[in-house]
Amino acid sequence: MSFLDLVVVFQSNLCYYNKGVIVLSEPNIRKEIRFPEISNDPIRMFMIGYNDFRYIDGWQNYRAYSWTALHYVRSGCGILFIKGKRYDIKAGDLFLIPANESIMYYPNESDPWRYYWINFHTDSQIRIEERIGLNSDNPVKNSSIPHELCNTFDDLFEADEFSTKLYYKTLAAIIKILSSDGEPIDSFNSGNGRKPSVVDDALQIIQLNSSRAEFSVSDLPKMLFVSQRHLGKLFKERTGLTPVAYLSEMRLNHAAELLNDSDYTVAELCRKVGFGDEIYFMKQFKKKFKLTVKEYKLRIKQMPTKNNF
């Protein structure tokens, strides 16, 4: 199943759409989009949604979920109970619902909240907690998320068709939220205590999507709300490479790593590392490693230990 296949839930009516086609009705009260499993993503989200409690009732009962959820309150306010403590939540707050934790949350009667929410698989909970500083003992904080990011979610839920570009723009928005007060994902943390930059966000997006042939770095400026020239300048200052060259290097290094431990064909290798054109891949591979894929595999077999060149 393609990652663009999804499920839309509107006012409890379950509708299935192939290839990302969305048909939504008004009023915009409750919307959900489910993403298929992408097991190699460091941030393993599986559903995002929007609820407007001006038109639907809250649920004043304790319950526990088997997933981790983040909520961003767009307007209004509400109440959260967790571990016997009450938290009064207002517009601009980000709050965490930990997996397998008894919680209760509901809208304020006089000024009910509207919020976006993101559900993550439970194996992402520690990563999410570390990045944004929230946990079951400290589940709420104010987060100055740019207005443009809220517009991205609005565009997502109002779209007539769910495009590849919209998916990546949404992913970028989620990364921005997770980076608002934390450190960059994985290996891109410089350890100097600095706040994440637009280059950190670009690197994160490339890392998350390098193995997908449909991903293009040409979409990064729109995702990150910066000009192509500005992003390119900052990116090269940071990495010494253009975004295109960086993505190519990442894919080629991944291909070499796979060849060290397997005997993939060129076609299989292309699919796994994100190259859409076998001829282009072979040319780039030989340019980087000074060997064809076949020669590289033979060289590895002749070596007493498996090492990259």
C-alpha cells in the first residue's frame, strides 16, 4: 500500500479513499487522516486530526489510549486531568496524552476549544517526550507555533486531493512543532545547546524521506516557508553541499551499506534507497565509488572483512 493511501473519518462516517483522494463536507467539525505504516521513520505518526468542540460534546470520563498523542489548541480552552492533577489549557498550549495513562480531558463549556492532534506509535513516546519536554508529570506547555503551520493543517483537511507535496508539507509542519523547543532529531544534534534551525528541519525531512523516490528536495522551501535561495545558502554553509547533492550522497551511501550485507540487484537497490532511474543511479554510483555496482560487490566478496570504501 502506498503511503498516500489514507482513511478519512468525518463525523463518525468512515470512508475509504485510494491514492489520497479526499472528499469532505461542511461544517468542519471533526476530521481525521490515517497514514499507513512507515516503519523506518524516527517519528512514527499514524493519524492526525482536527476537532471543533463548539459543535460536538466532550467526554468527561477517564480513559487510557494505547498510543501517544499531542494536541495543539488553536482557540478556546479546556481541562486536562492526569495523575490526579488538573491542568487548565488555553489557546496556544501544546499538551501530551501519554500511552496507557489514565486521563480525562474535555472542553470548557463557555469557551470550548478547537485543536489539532497527532497520534504516534508508542515506541515514539520517549523520543517525543525528550524533544518537547513534556511527560505525564509535566504534560502542558505554551508553544508559539507559527500561524503558517496552522494554515498547513487547514490546507490538509480542506484539500480535495491529498498530494505528495501536501504530505511532505504536513510532515514539515509536524517537525516544526516538535522542534519548537527541542533539539533536532537523531544525528543532527550538534550538542552545542542551540535551537533547531531551518537547516535542521530540512535535514530531518531529508532523513525521513531519502528512501522514497517520489521525494524531491525542490519542495523543501515551500515546506519550510523560506525562499529556495536562502535555504540553499544556509544549507551549503552548514553541510558543504546543496540539498540535491546531500540527498544523493545519503542515498548512495545507503546503497553501499546495503551491498556490504546483501546481494541486491541494481533494480532492488534503486527501490530501497530512493533512486527512480536505474541508469542515473549506476552513473552516480560509479562516479562516487569509482566502481560499478557489480565491481563493488565483487570487491566486497574478495575482502576478508566488509568495509565501505
